[in-house]
Amino acid sequence: MRRMTIKSFLKSVTPPIIIDLLKTSVVHPVKEVASVSTLLKNKESVQSDEYIRWLCQITGGFLTAGNGNIVAFDHAVRHMPNDGAIIEIGSFLGLSTNIIIYLTAKHGRKNQVYNCDPWQFEETGKPVGGYFDASSVEFRNYVMQVYTMNLQVFSGDREPHTIENTSEQFLRQWAARSTVTDVFGKEAILGGPISFAYIDGAHTYEAAKSDFLGIDRHLLPGGFVLFDDSSDDSPFDCKRVVAEVMSNPNYEMISRMPNYFFRKKS
Ligand SMILES: C[S@@+](CC[C@H](N)C(=O)[O-])C[C@H]1O[C@@H](n2cnc3c(N)ncnc32)[C@H](O)[C@@H]1O
């Protein structure tokens, strides 16, 4: 009979969800502040949320139910300061936007969502699978129309202010407190404090750094920032920014599931 090591015994009696969480967010030398029980509770509640599971199945995008980003959204929405905006950089078809807005409704939060995307796919490169040209005008129109409909259908009574712009331009307008027209044809007055930011736009180091600096100026103490594709094994250069945030004394890391999620210290 094969001898069981302590490690294999513990593995055999530990539920898979706990193993998964331990792998992704706890047993790392870096200090993380959210307690294991809070993260587990959030992860379970997000994974079993019937609406999020359904929305992830029927909407195009990059998130699946139980994805660590959604657990971080849930944590941020529950714990962020009341008085600031929620900012999303990079909206694509609106899946993450609709999930964040749903979570504000679920947790009774009133923070307004603002987001931006230039929806410019010209530099997409060679045809996808050698077959589809995602740099075409037709694809851009498709994405913008589907985004607009996704938000009108699923977040109609809590529509965000979505600005068709790069984050660089959007954050400049935010700092200048500009009045702009959003993609739904509504007037939006930008600017003011920020409670939570999700950075998921251009994935270069330069873009992610400039997004972080543009947000940091307005992020309230106790506010959160989540960097998509910042995991240790991410192929994207944007992950280099998180090392700088880690050494910023104003921030503490909440978790990595596997993307880095920070809180600005109070
Ligand atoms: C990964 S997708 C976003 C996915 C979306 N957050 C979701 O989870 O459903 C990245 C998006 O960032 C947008 N993007 C690219 N460069 C950008 C920039 N400089 N500023 C803002 N958004 C940008 C792209 O057009 C694309 O729609």
C-alpha cells in the first residue's frame, strides 16, 4: 500500500475550493491583508451567484464565474468608500461593467460607474486564426453596438457614463472636471474622488502605469484598485506596475487571485 504523506493526506481531506484559494492567494511570502475567511466567503458567494454565472455564459468577454477578478469586484464594492466613483478602464463588450454594476445593486451601493474605451482595434495584427480580421470597421461597430445594448438591457436603470476615449484622454478629462457626452447620449460631468478602479485597458507597462497614476491622484483612502492581467505568470508587460505599487507605502495588497488587488491605506 502506498504511504500517505501529511501533504497528500491534507489534500485529500480539504475541499477543492480551499485548495484553489490557498494556491492563488494565501501561501505566498508577500503580505496580503484580507482574511482567508473573508476571501473564501466572497469567493463562494460569487461562484454560487446565479445571475453572474448566467451573465458570464450569455455575454461575450473574458470573465468566467468564479474568476478572481469578480471576487475582487465583490470585495471592493462591499468595502469601498461611499463618496467616490467607480472607474473602469477598458470595457470591451461590457461584461465586467455589467457585473460591477450588478454588484453595486446587490450590495446596496450608490457609487456611479464611469468607464472608457476607444474601441480601436486597428493594430490587432494578423487575422484571428488566419480567418477573421478584427481590425475591420465592421468589428469595431459590432463591439460598440453590442456594448451599448448589453448595458441598456442588463444595467438599464443603473447605466454607467461610458466615454469613447483612451484612458489617457479620459483621465485628463477627469482631472479637468470636463463635461462630456457619453455613448448613451447623456451629459456627464467627470472628476471628483474615486472609490474603486479596475484597470483593464491597454496592457503595456506605460499605459498601466499612467492609468494608475491618473487614478491614484483621486483615489480615496480606503479605495481599491485592481490590475487585470497582472498575475505573476501574465504574458503582459502591465504586470511590472504592480511591483511599484507593492513598494508604495500608501498601498497594501489585499489579494492576488491571481491578479493584484490593492487598497489605499486610510
Ligand atoms: C480585455 S478588454 C476589456 C474587457 C472588459 N473589461 C471585460 O472584462 O469585459 C480590453 C479593452 O481595453 C480597450 N483599450 C485598449 N487600449 C485602451 C486605452 N488606451 N484606454 C482605454 N481602453 C483601452 C480595448 O479596446 C478593449 O476593449
